Amino acid sequence: MLKIRMLISGLALAGSVSVACAWEALPTKAPAPADNPTTAEKVALGQMLYNDPRLSSTGTVACASCHNTMLGGEDNRPNSMGVNGQTGGRSAPTVWNAAFNKVQFWDGRAASLEDQAAGPVTNPIEMGMKSWDDVVVRLKSIKGYQEAFEAAFGAGTISKENATKAIAAYERTLITPNSPYDQYVNGDKSALSAQQVRGMEKVAELGCVHCHSGPALNGDGGFQKFPINSNGGLEAKYHFQKDKGLAEVTKKPADEHFFKIPTLRNIALTAPYFHNGSVATLDDAIKVMALTQLGKELSAEEVKDISAFLNALTGEFPKQAMPALPPTPGLTFNK
Amino acid sequence: MLKIRMLISGLALAGSVSVACAWEALPTKAPAPADNPTTAEKVALGQMLYNDPRLSSTGTVACASCHNTMLGGEDNRPNSMGVNGQTGGRSAPTVWNAAFNKVQFWDGRAASLEDQAAGPVTNPIEMGMKSWDDVVVRLKSIKGYQEAFEAAFGAGTISKENATKAIAAYERTLITPNSPYDQYVNGDKSALSAQQVRGMEKVAELGCVHCHSGPALNGDGGFQKFPINSNGGLEAKYHFQKDKGLAEVTKKPADEHFFKIPTLRNIALTAPYFHNGSVATLDDAIKVMALTQLGKELSAEEVKDISAFLNALTGEFPKQAMPALPPTPGLTFNK
């Protein structure tokens, strides 16, 4: 755990200062790593790859299938559905503002958007490709991708590394600024209702912001244990502890039930909730968090106030053009 | 069969005159039926519905999943994949220029885009909704759809009829004019290569245009028998006759193996070919058609010329904005 935490802290981006309990507006641009500066050509290529179902074995599942940018950046399902109707145990996290996550995946096993983008493509229950070599063979067979990679990276540069760089560059454009909360933080005190302000104060008072801090309200360190407190009733209903989080990857007892702290941005749009999508409504998610993480039972009014505040975290979604995916005239590789 | 043919002829649209062997450019607008005039509000609503996976039981399959407008209007698969990874026996026809089809579905069982749009939503292996009543309940629960239906049809108008009208209105905007072929027909003799002109002349000479006539190269009457001629070798390889076409619906022997004449527009982008998607390449599709429909075996050069011509039927795809789908804040109905 320590090693991963240090790695994450080593990735901390210049200009991103998170102080617990300080309310901060969302930046309108996401910082890019030194080895993958954002360019228009990479973003255009990345948007095509992100939306292309031919990156899956069946030709039916794109990144966008489960992380739908026409919706809240995910699929509103408890568990996503990959190739051939398969489902896993986790709920798709939103891609909106994922650029501001300290770590990626629910268990935080990827340190960057680039690392994350490589995973689902070859996951047998997600996009089901046998290998990235197979993906690269496909992409190389498509003239439009030859051209788009050339524009983004130079001639003859189709590779796993560049494909994931392009997808990450595109994802860094998926930012939703100027929510009512941001307007309020930026000085427009009329942007939040009295109820939303009460919810905001309650969130600070209860200690939610201990983890959900910073402009993306997803903390500074990346990880937190969930659930901290549990009880038989909650567990029987939601089965939170079935998934060991980071320990599923590291196999270390100290990492058991540690998960990425998810952003609260656009949280109203991403039901159902938690790593396993077991909680159907935002109101129930608020109650569960207060109980498991803070040991507090909230009144119905407190839940309503916090819910109203969380609804104020829905930002403005950038208008996107629908990409035209490069064709393979006269043939197909989806046999 | 006769009755259906008369029905179709009764639907012939004013101003659409098809004469076999006359080369005609594609209109830039599709005529709308009198009871569903195209409006911007209907198109906007229709685009949302068309792209919304919440019109399927699992929340994973939209119209656009199988009829992908980022590609050639379909999924490049032999058979599409519906909810829970299910597949059927037919290949998704392209939605591009479907507005110019005389009948819809491979078996032509729907007389209009409106009728067609109702089908897949409640087909158990496609979008899997139990009923349109269930769809309407979902749509009514989404505030953004209440507003979009109100803008398109008036207050309190969410219904199967209006949903399919909106989808059809959107589909009437999916037209791909100004292909090299259209430029040529409109007088720019440099728009086609010498090989493409040879292919065009061969298509006329062989008689392909007996069925593939008119601006969309999909005939006047809607239906044709396929295959007309077959042989053991072809059938063993492609299994064309397993599907009885229109007779699967009407149960009449006279309708056996009658299918909608598909448009040749953008045919290069819609591999694999035929009602069952059994032919992987355009070149093989050309050979098969000459053998089965015209009893002719083509030379390799003839196939190349015709393929070059068919590639000239790829039109200009209108730029589309990616719609923002209306959310259901704080909850989801995909349990």
C-alpha cells in the first residue's frame, strides 16, 4: 500500500493544491503528463478510438458503451455488460472528470488514464480482445486510423502505447465545469439554494470532505477504506465486503477494502452507487456513507439537504461532435 | 404478396420517380409522410431516443448500437448482438438513406420508418423491452424527455406513436448525398475513374439495375426473390435459403425468399453482406449476385470494375452533434 501511495504522490500534478474543507472550483483544463501533452490531433484520434466498438472482440462494445458521454459518463447499471452479455462485479465509474482522479479503476490499480485505457480492451468480460497485438493489427488494417495516428504521433506509429495515449488525451477534455457549486465558490452566492448551502455546510460538518476534498471532491491521496464500519444488516443488503478492493490486486491484507475515493462531481447522474452498484438512489447512498464511514445516522432532512447539495455538483457538459469512425471498405474483420 | 405490393405502391411518394437504367442523384431531403412532417424538435428528440440505451431492457442497447451512425449505419457484423449477448439470423441493414427504402426490415414487413422503429425495441433478442407500455413508463419518468416530447408534439404526449415518429423524423435526416457517383450524374465527368465508369456500364449491361434502380439504387417495387438461382455449392457455403424472407411473416409459399431490395448506397461500408451477413467481402457479394440473380459468372476484371463503381456510391455523411441524453438524477431504473 505504501509503495502505491508514494507512487501516487509522486504523480501529483503541479498547480493542483488540495486542502481539506476548502471549497474549490473545478479547473477547466486537466493537466497532462509530460510524456503525453494534449494536442487536437490526439484528442480527435482518442475520441474515435473511445467510441469504436471494433476495439472489442465482438465489434459491439466501445469504451463509450459503459462510459457513455451522452449520459453521466457511465451506464447507469449496477455492473456493466461487456462482450457476449457478460457482467462483472463492479459498477462503471464515470469518465467525466476522470482526469482529476489520483488513481483509476475502483481499486485504484492504474496510476494514470493511459494505464487505465489499456485494461478493459483485453479484459475477457469487458471488450474481450485476446491481446493488444490483435488490436494493433486491426487498427493497422484501417486506412483512416493509419492517417489519424500519423497526424497525432507521426507515420507508422500505431501501437498500444499511442492508442492509450490518444484515449487519455481525449478523456482529459471530458471536464464539466461551472456547476451551481462552482458558480457559488466563484462568488455567485445566488447559485445555490438555501437548502443546498445547508447541505454543503452539513457535508463539511460531518467530515465527508475529509476524503471528498479538492476541486473534484475526490481527495488528495487517492484511497480510502470502504466500508470502515459495517453491520450485518448493511452487509446482508449491499454485500460491500465481498469485493476486497485493492487487495484483489495486491493480495495484501493491509489493502483489503481500500478503494479509490470517487469524485462527487455529477454524482446525481451516476446511479446506482458504490463499487458494486448495489445502492439504487442517491439518498440511500448518502445514508450508507454516513453510517459506514462516519458512524452517523442522518435525519431525513439532513439527507435531503445533502442530496440537494450533491445535485448542485452537476456541471456543464461540453458539446461534442459525433466522430465519423474510419471504415474498412468492402470487408470486415468481425467474422 | 400482391396485397403487400399494392400497399407499398400506395405509399409511393410524390416526386419520387424511378426509371430503371436512368442514373439519378440522391435527393438531399427525404420526403416525410403527411402525418409526420419533419421538424427540428422531432429530429432532436428522435436523435436522443435513437442513441438512448435505456430503450432496452438491460440499458445497454440503443438503436445506434446495431445501426451505428458513426460507421456505415450498421455494425459490420454478420448478425447483430442484442441484449444479454443474443444474436439473431439477420444482418443489420444500414440506417443511412433508409428513408428512401420502399419497405423496411430485410423481409420488408414494415411499410414505413415509423412502423420499423417500433419493432426492435420489444424484440426479445434485440432491445428486449417487455412492452412499449414499459418504454413509455420509463420515458415519462425522465424530465428531459417530458420536455423534449412537449417541444416536439405538445404537453403530455409521450407515447409509442410519438416516440417512433420522432425516431423516423431523425432517420429522414440521415442522408448521404454527393458521392462521386452523384457528382458524375450531376455532370462532373471527372468524378469517376475510367474503371468506375466501366463498372457502372457493366452494372447496367448485366441488368443489376433491373432491381437496383432509382436514386437510392433500391428499386421501385420494394421486393425481389433472393436467390433466384442457387446451387448446392453456394447454398452449402452461404445458407441463403434457410431464411424464407417475407414468407417468415406471411407464411405464404408465394412470398418465400422474397426480400427487400437493399440500397447500394454506401455498400462498401456495410460488409458483411446479404440478409444473413454470410458474405464477408464486397467482391464476393458481387460474384454471388451475378450468379444467383442473373445466372452469370463474372471475370475477375469485371468484379474489380463493379467493385470500383460501388465504392463510388459512398456519399458525404452529415456532421452530427453528439446528443446529451436526459438524466434521471439520483436514481436509475436499470436494476
